[in-house]
Amino acid sequence: MTLLAAEKISKKFKDQIILDTVSFTISSSEVLGLVGKNGVGKTTLLEILAGKQEADSGVINRSRNCIVDYIEQEKSDYLDETLFEFVAGAREDLFSMREEIRTLEHYLADNPHDRETLNRLGALQHRFETEGGFDIENEIKIILEGLGFSEERFIDRLSNFSGGEKNRAGLARLLAGKGNLLLLDEPTNHLDIESTTWLEEYLKKLDKACIIVSHDRAFLRATVAKIWEMNFGRLEVYHGSFENYLAERTERQRLAQHHYQHQQEEIKRIEEFIRRNMAGQKTKQAQSKLKYLNRIKRLPPPKSDERGPTINVSLSGRSYNHVLAVDMVTFGYGDTPVVEKVGFDIYRGDKIGLIGRNGSGKSTILKTLIGELAPVSGAVKLGNKVDVGYFDQELSDLNTGATILDNIWEVDTRAEGGTMRSFLARFGFTGEDVFKPVAALSGGEKTKLCLARLLYHPANFIILDEPTNHLDINAREALENALVEFDGCCLIVSHDRYFLDKVVGRIIHIDDGRVDFYDGNYSFFLEKTAPVETVVKVKNDDQKQAYLDFKEQSRRRARHKKEIEQTLGKIAGLEKRLHRVAEDINNNIPTDDWEQLQLAHEQKKRLENEILDLYARLEKLEAEEID
């Protein structure tokens, strides 16, 4: 079923064409990846679909049941709310319905023969149940925990959260909402790897349409079934997986170049024939070919792919072999430890990935290594001839009130303007772009400018804190290649699994204050930390049947376990309702209102019987032996 259809949508900012008479449809349960270089207008398209911006021309038709959910960037109206209240606000309809049900129940306790109100209550209860009212609180808890929030944070006010945490809260609100068309703009930017993999699995089970703007290649591989590539005002559609998009994109570009060159060669051949024969014996043929040439629809030259910046990491000089020594260091703030008694060494040429959940202490470790924080205990020692370069994920060294050119000039005030502009061009800032104010740049453009500032001066030990946040795929590939070719050493905090696989050769993993080391890339780490599975070797028919029986038994056990979990969930829901009824009997219903008390006691009895039946069912399930 089609949820949304756009016809000939156009949008332009100053001289930049964002959308040029673009048409498309979005079907229910369709998961689309929207890709394109930084600044091409992906967020603008999402805002048009969400109704936050208007297209210059064209029509967007939404089906009657299409509900679009989009993360609100500005959260100042919600700062006094707790995290749970903010996310629950996405289903204000359900919580309002619950309050109305309670009001009607209290009213009917006094007026049990009001048929109209009874019918209203019955319809409301049915709607509340079918729309997931009894499960909504548990669902919000699952979402928040999946996105890395501990239960203790549920009651924290939004005003106490960092920018990244607010963005995660916004993502939770979107996932908990009633929309059936979700617009996710770089949802993994502030997620750790564990939360990213949880989100992948959650989206696979979600029966909703999604448009996902992302440059996380591993995430796109795991989630999308169609790609929209946005470039030069067009929206190119690629059906199938992300890998299929990459292969088909290359083939389309090859064919476009081939057809253009073939036509150009044919035009030159015809023009040469006309030139030689217009005044000769074949004048009529030449005139005929001239008419053909005037009628031919000429193909435009294929536009440059603009593969992204050409990043180079310059080596300042050869350091001593021992670059860094961390001797039983406790990392933290003041006297408060975050990661305790860690020891490791970094040597020339090492490329190390530092991974762990949000809040595990990764940024604290980096800031201690560069000297911004003092270790709580222990010693950090840099080797001889080590020149450190540090990239801060907060982009705090940018002067947002100045231009791009002014920001790069700050790192070398004596440099000539032409030299600086040539250097900026390597990061994709060309022509008049260098005079743009930093405040007007996209997140990816700010990240590239920070990288330019960092890499302007050579170094031999690069420390990077989430360097790929907001970078488009082309820029990520350029940075990957530059770091692979870099002869110095790197320590990188990143949640980009593809990036870690490509660049690093060692992993430092932080988990609940414990630090473990793995001599390999992220895939190696994943292999070493994966749960051990029993491998059954099949040699003959009997063994094959035994293996198939084993698989079927595993399926039955999984179904049995799921049924137990569902029963426990139903019991928990009914016990909550029973508690509310008991609270009404004991505290809310007047002792002389025997009719209301009678109804409440009858409802209490029904709930108790249902709970007893479920406990009997649970006991039976737990006693069953699944063979």
C-alpha cells in the first residue's frame, strides 16, 4: 500500500538546486536508505516530507492513514520533562485514553446502569488494547535500554542531558511513536556499537516504513532494501541491498560514459561527412544527415562523480619505537575513577581502535592521554620525538562566528591565501565555499573542516575521537585510505564498524571498567567475543537426521521459552491492574458506596481468577520437558 506519493517536487536554495522535479512513492513497511554527499540536501528532503519545509513546486499526497514521525531537533520545550516523560509524550493518545478509561470506570461505579457510558468504556478499552496500551510502558523501557540508557536515567530531566544524549532521547521518542513512516536522520551518530546493532535488529522487526539517512555502511547493509541516491537535484533509485547499490551505481556510471562517448563519436563522424560532401556530389545526403543531426537528442556529458576529499595525513618525522606508555593508570575526573588500573603500550606504526559503550570512559582516556585531564593515579608517558594530533568529536576548536578560510588561517597566520585555498580544496571546500560562515555548515562539513585544521600540521601520533560522525561515505573512504597509508600511529575511538575493520589492527575494549586487548580488527574482536556455538558435523543419513532433529528441538525450545515470557508479561500486566483496583477499594471508593464497592470487588475477583489461571498455565509450561 502506498503511504506517500510525491509528484515533480522542486526545491532551490539561492543558486543550489536541491530537488529538480523529483517524483517518487513510499510504500508501507518499505525501508529506504537515503545517501549522498554532505550538503546535498538530504535533511531538506526529510523536512519537506515531514512538513517542516515547503517545496517550491510540486505536490505531496499522503494516504489517509499515513502518519509521519520525524525527530525534533529543538528540545527546549521539553527540558523540564524526565527522559521517560519525554519519550512517553510520543504516545500521549494512549496515556490520555488510559486516564479516560479510569474516569469512566469511576463514573460507572456510581452509575452502573448507564448503557451509553458502558458502551463507550467497552469501545475505549478495546481500542486501548489493540493499539498496544497495555504494553506501551514496557515498550518504552525496551527502547530506552536498547539505546543505552540505564533505568536510573529514566527519571533524569532532559535539561541534565548532553547533546548526544538528547539526540538519543529523540530517537527513542520517534521509535515509540504511532507513526508508520519514520524519518531517521543519521540515527547512529550518537550510538555506541552495541546500541547500533540493537537498533538494526529492532528496525528489522518493526512493521513500519522508514527513510534512513546514514553514512554508516555496516548499518545500511543490515537494514535497507532500497537506496535513494541524492545528487545534482536528482533522486536515483536502486533496488536491493546496499551492496547491490554499490555495484549497480558503478555499472550505471560506466554505461552513461559509454553512451555519451559513443554518441559524440557518431556526431563527429556525421559532421565530418557533412563538411566533406555539402558542396559535392553527395549534397542531398549531406543535407539529410544535417537534418538528422539537428533532430538528434544529445546526451549531456556525465557529471563528475565528485568522489570526495583527497585527505593526506603527513608524517612529522620518525618517532622512537615506544610511542606511549600507560602504567597502571586510573582514569577519571578529579578523584572519581571511571576506568581503573589500566596498563598498555603503543608502538610506532600501531593503528588501535578504542571501543566500548557510551559512558564507559573512552573520551576520558583520550583527554588524559593528551594532558587535558590528570590521571587519578598511575603515569602516562609519551615517547621521544612524538608529535600528537587530536581530533575532538565535539568540534570545540571551531570558530563558528568566522568563515571556513578564517578558521584554517588560524592554524598558520603567515600562510598565503592561495596556499590555504588549495589546501581546503583537498577537503571539498572550493571556490566561494571558503567564505561560508562556519555556523551555516552541515555537520559533515564542520567535521571536514576540523580534520583540515588537525591535518594541516604534520604529526606522527594521531588521536581521533569519533572522526566519522556526520561524514559522508566518500569522505569516510578518503579518511580510511589516508590513515591506512599513514606511517605513524593512531588511536581511534569510533562506532563505525566498517571503518574500524579497514583501519585498525588492534582493539582495546572497555566493558564495565574492565579493559581487554585484541590483536586484530573489529571483525576479529567480534569473532573472539561471540558466544560459543555447538558445531554438529554431519557424516551420514543417520547423523543428518539427528542434526535435523536437534534443530527442530531447538526451535521448539525457543517457542516454549517465548510462550513462558509472554505468560509472565500477561501476569505482570494483570497484576498492575489488580493493584489499581485494590487501591480503589482501600483508598478511593467511599465505604458507604456499596454498589461501587461491589463492582470493584467483582472486577478484583475476575482479575484474581485470570491471574490464577495464568499461573497454572505458567506452572504447566515450566514443568514441560521439551524433547
